[in-house]
Amino acid sequence: MAGRVEPDGGWELPIPKGGHPPRRERKASAKPARDRGRQHDEAHLALIRQCPCISTGRMDRVEAAHLRFSEEAFGKIGPGHSAKPSDEWVLPLTHEEHMRQHSMGEEDFWSGLGIEPLKIAQQLYGISSAMRMSKESDEEIIRHMTNIITRARADARLGK
């Protein structure tokens, strides 16, 4: 069996001038979020957080809950394991309802409420985007978004 040859004094890693080791390079396959298709829209998320919870109607501790599941009819493809979808696919949920949604599985959660989440998310994003482009006030945008949420909750109670 051949022995390992080691230079006198051991192996040394070259340290560049300045005394710091070289930085670890990013993998060539790693792509920024934009290249993976996720679109960030912090203004929309801020508006969503000011709307009533679509499950309870409460206004306290509302979070923007991302919808992760896929639905071909809406042209929505899941983002993949451990990745968030684009910010257009969010609905307002209180913290407690958001945790419940994650614990029981999204599709079961929404089915139990009788709400079509992708349809509502699409409507909310459409209103938010259009009204922001026309320079409407946040209060006016939230009023329109709240009307959509209120109608969705009423339709769910009526079984529509």
C-alpha cells in the first residue's frame, strides 16, 4: 500500500495579501430569486396585512399567507420545496389561522372554509396592482380589497 506524501512543514493554504482567506464562491447553479420566477411585491404585501382575515374577518395580527399549491387552471405552478411563491399568491390570515393552514395542509384548510383561494388572491392582486398604477390612495385600495374579502366570506357561508 502506498503511503501519502506530505511536504515538509505540512500542507499550507495560500492566503492572499491582506491576511484573509479567499471567500467561498457561490455555486454556478444557484440562481437569484427573480430568475427562479418569484416576484416580490412588498407594497402588495403591506396592503394585504391591512385587510381583514379572510377566514375570521378579524383585523389583528394579519399576515400575508402565501399559497404554495399548484393549479393549472390559474397558471400557478408550485415554487418547489422550501421556496415561497410569488407575492401575487397571498391572502390575509391572522397569525393563528396562518399556523392552522400550515398544520393541516393548505388544500384541506381552504376547502374547509369553502373559499377558492387562488381566485381571491388573483382578484386582490389585480385590484392592488391596477389601483397602485393609477396612484390611488392606500385607503381606497384597502377598501376595494376588503370588499372582495367580505364577498368571498359571504359566498363561503352561503355555499356558493
